[in-house]
Amino acid sequence: MKRPLVSENLKKVSIQRIKKEMRDVSYLSDDLVITSLDARSNTTAEHPVTIDGFSVIIMMAGEAVVSIDMKEYQVRPNNIVFFNPGSIIRTVRCSANAAAFVLAFSKSFVNEIQIDLSASLPVYMRFGKAPVLQVSEQDVAEIRQLFQLVKAMLLSDKERYRHEIIRSLFTTAFYLIIDINQREEQGGQKQGRCEVLFSEFMKLLELHHKSRRNVGFYAKQLNITPKYLSSAVKEVSGKTAARWIDEAVILEAKTLLKYSGMSIQEIAYHLNFSTQSFFGKYFKLHTGTSPSRYKRKG
């Protein structure tokens, strides 16, 4: 899906910039930032912005109309709003008492979170299609408590395992959102053909990504052509089937390099690479670094 054309006053915002310019900010390097937003501090009312990572807003008070990729959404208390990287965001109008809780996180941070692909699929699919999720006051209270714990850990002196603790809390929050989303979708709209194919593809990818990296394999399992599979996956998710496969393999490789204790050669064979050298080239192509350097850094 192509991004709409925007005017020259589009402001590109990085997580690094958010942590420097916003008040009451807690952050983890340039990967994660938590802050609050009100009518006075909301610069998206002046010009559209695009954020270089994922972001989530929990509306706490007041009301607003938000434009996401040129489509307007009404946002009220107990609404959670999801934004994809590169989404064009603008506040059309908001009440004077509008207040929200904001979480922004990088793509690399997401790649380190251990979340089941098939479980997270429905949430991913609503990014861009139905970005506003209505939740209960109890849901908001639970999610906000988790985010407050994340903030507490960001400010704590427990440096040795800070990243691991924060990732675990973030994973818990994401599974809460998955559960809320599944509850809302019960009895909801019927999926279209492309969405059904995407869902089936992701289930197959969860099962076979350690050994199969060819789009043709997945297309054959679904009794369709590779071209049709790639077209359907791209239409639903904005990413090709090949890219989804590569991301799943790289995520698995990163996890094994950091936590398994396996040698790089063992990991290469575990992921069905013919040689350690081939695995190393593949990993560096998609991450910009070698497996050995990533393993040492982790």
C-alpha cells in the first residue's frame, strides 16, 4: 500500500528526538521511550509528523480527532491507538483537557521481543487498518500499571538485567493487548481472501522458518503460486512474503546467538544453512553485523 503524498512541512521524528524534546520522559537508549502528552505539548496539531518506530497512545482524558495516513479517527478515553513506522500522523482537533500516555519503540527493540508470530498476527493486521482499539477501564489500568513498572525499571539502578526485565514487562503488556484484540474480534467482520492467506502463511512460517526460507515452499503448502502469495501478503501487511521469512529467520538467529549457548556453526546448521560462512553472509546482509560480533555484544 503506497503512502499518501504529503506537504513539505512533514516533520520526521525519531525516538532520540522525543526523549530530548518531551517533558516527563523515561527511555531505554534510543529503543524505547515513555512519556505523556497533553493539548499544549502536542506538536502534531501544528504539522503532520512521521515517527521512525512503532508507537502506541492510550487516551486518558478528553477527546481528539487524529488523522493517520490521511484517514480521520475519533479518539476518546479508554482508546488505544497504534501507529506503524512511517505513518503520517496529525491531530485535526483536540479538547483542552486532552491527555494521553505515549509509548514509542524502535523496530530493533520489537525484534528482540519473544512473541509468538501467530498470536501477534491479529494485532499486527489492525495496524493501519483499524488502529483505534476500544478497551475497558480495567484494561487501561492493567496496561498502565505495566508501563509504570517499565518506567520504574528505566529509572532504577538495576543495570545488569535492566534490558531483560523491561523486555519481559513489554512482552506481558503486548500479550494483554493481543487478548483484548481477540476479545473484540469475536463475532467481528469476516476476513477477506488475502487476509486468510496471510494468516495461514504466518502459521506455516511459525512452524517452518527454522528450515525453510523459500517462498515457493509456503506457496506450495497453500496450493497457490509464489507470485500470488507474495501479492496477497504484501496487500495485507505491506511487506513481501520473502521479507517476512527473512525477519523470522533473523529473529530466531538473534535469539539463539544471545541465549542458547550454541556455537555459530551449530546455529547455522540448526537453521538449515549449508555452511557457517553462508549463514554469516546472510546474517550480515540483514543486520549489518556479523554473527560473532552480535554474539559478543549480547
